[in-house]
Amino acid sequence: MKILVLGSGTSHGIPVVGCGCPVCVSDESRDKRMRSSVYIEGSGGERVLIDAGPEFRLQALRAGISGLDAIFLTHSHADHIHGLDDVRPLSWKKPLPIYGNEQTIAEMTERFSYVFSATAQRGGGKPRLSPQVIDAPVRIGGLTFTPVPVKHGVLDILGWEVTESGKSFLYLTDTSAIPPSSLERLQASGGTGRRVVIIGGLRVRPHETHFTFEQAMNVAAGLGAKEVYLTHLCHEHSHAEIEGFCRRFTESLGKSPGGMVIHPAWDGLEICL
């Protein structure tokens, strides 16, 4: 299984329009952050997307994505679904199943009503999507996607645990709290092959709807991962600065648990399991 981080930025994207802060004008490529999304390729050739933000077309071209078997959504905010129209070339042959919780699917179908309306004008084309409300694991070939209910402020959204051949990774973006039932299940399954956790950590300062760096790293430290990557990063901190936060956090733990390493994610990061 290969995981490709298509975007690691917060809802504004980095650089932020009209901003001249040091991160937004940085020449460091890893300080350029498109909206958060990941692409997964299974060992059997499965091709799956988690979230489709406004830059999906650019991300897909850069990554050479030529097909998709399914899309999984964390929630319906613009920075996570407003690239769905750009899956049109990838859904000509057959409708793409698109999975999410009830609220996400309802808001997605309303916002993209022209896709699902029988009376909508056909000129210009539209993506062929097959919405699926789920609350149980879904198999796409040899990949199993298990929904993980989490909180994004007051919203109930989903993280996703993706498993193949006994190995798994966990994707938790835009998270501000993990309900006890989800946390218990994740902790119970932590010893069954999970190596990677990609988790949203917005910044150092507290935020009502997102984990801080410290909160995200504390959660990840208890989930049995060997590698942790912070995503959904804002423009208050450069990649190099976040690397420093991660290093100091692991040093504060003494010997890092199980040899765990923590880094900020970056656009184009590739992880192979």
C-alpha cells in the first residue's frame, strides 16, 4: 500500500491570498501547502482518494492520477469536497462510489445538486458519483476502510483507518476530540499492524475545532504508531519550525515509545507500507 499526501494545508491553503508573512513568501517547497487530502494505491492496483479539495485537479496532475475506484470523505467543508467536479474525467466509464456519514453525504448532494438532479442541464458534463452513507467497514479490493467517528468542533465527522494485509494507517484530519468509544477501539487495535498515523495539528495556539500540535502529538503517542505526520497545517509555522516542535516533543517523552518518530507532513510526501 502506498500513501501519497496530496495536500497538507489548512482551509486557506498556503500561501494565503494577500498574506506576506514569512511562511507565505517562503522559498521552501514544503511551506507550500494545498488543501488536505491523501491518495492511496493498494497492492492490487486499487486507487482511492480521501477528500477532494479545491486543488484536486492540480494535485491529480502532479501525482499522475489516472483513475479512481472510490472516494472517502471526512466531512463536507469546502476545503475537503469542492474539488469533486474535477473527478469528471475519472468517472466517465462508471459512477464512482463516494462514502461518508449521513450529514456529509446530505450536504455534499445538496451542494452539488446539479450532479444528482435528473433535470439538470447536461452541457459541460458532470461527475458520475454514487453516494453511500456508511457506518461500517468498506472493502475496495484488498483495502479495508473503517470509519472512525471523531469531533470537529461540534460536528460529527469521520477519520479513516485503512488496512491491507495486516498493515494499516490512520487518517484523522480536522479533529478536535476523539470520543471515548472511538479512542477505545483505536487503542485496542493499535497492536495489529498500524504503523502510520496522519493527524491534523493546526498550530501551537489553541483552536476551537482543531488539535494543536501538542494535542495531536499526545493523541498519536497513545495510538501505537511508529510514524506520525501532522497535517492540516496553517501559515503560522514553517516546515522547519514544526520539525523543531516535533523533535522537542519526542525528547520530552524521554525514549520515544516504540521508536516513534513525528514529522510535519508535506505536499508530495509518499509513504509505503
